[in-house]
Amino acid sequence: MPLLSLRGRASSLGLTDSGLSACPSSPNCVCSDESGTAQTIEPLRLSIAAEDAWPLVQQTVRNLPRTRMVSNTSDYIHAECASSLFGFVDDLELNLRPDDRIIAVRSASRLGYYDFGANRRRVETLRTALRERNVVR
């Protein structure tokens, strides 16, 4: 347990009518449902059937360092990811969209203004791990 744990409270989480919640104006969030902003990130594009991919995605998220699964349904994951030094918590969300053959993704800091690219790196680390398992392309 870190000496100082700054967890805050999660806000703007979950699915809306248009998908994952929009990022705040601060540069500490990335979301595949954003378009044309610095916060835009590509969704995870499935290379296998959604029903085969989702259990592998769940397992891969569970294996991310300092990550705790908060919510896990047939099409939505919310996980808390803590930083190694001070225990800052970021929220990672994934939304399976089988008809589009994608997983929408959002990763956002709860506290602070800058994240020094931590949320983008987290999503790209997840993407790389899923590519290695031939789940996404």
C-alpha cells in the first residue's frame, strides 16, 4: 500500500446514449468515443469473434499492474488502475460492441490536470497485450 493514497471519487463513468462518457477538458483522459481531439484514441478492433474475445479481454485487464476490476458485465468493464508511487487512481472503461467488431475504451485520471500520457500508455499497453493474444488487430 502506498504511503499516500489519493483515490478521489469516480465521476462521469458508465455508458450514455452515445457510448462512453466524454472526456473532461483537462488533458488527462483518452476515449475512443471522442472524435477530432487530442483525447481521441482508436478503439480496440476485434480480430476474433466477440464472444471469444471478451473473456480474454477480461483476463488481460485483470492482469494489468495495480488494477482492480470494479464492474464486469457481458459488454462493459470498469477497472481502477493505481499509480505505483502515490496510488493515484485512474478509471479504465471498456465497452464491447459486437456489431461493430470493436471495444470502445476510455481511460481517465480522477485527480489532477496532467497525466503525463499515463492513460494513453495504459490503453496502448492493453492493445499490445491483446494483439499478442490475437484478440485485436
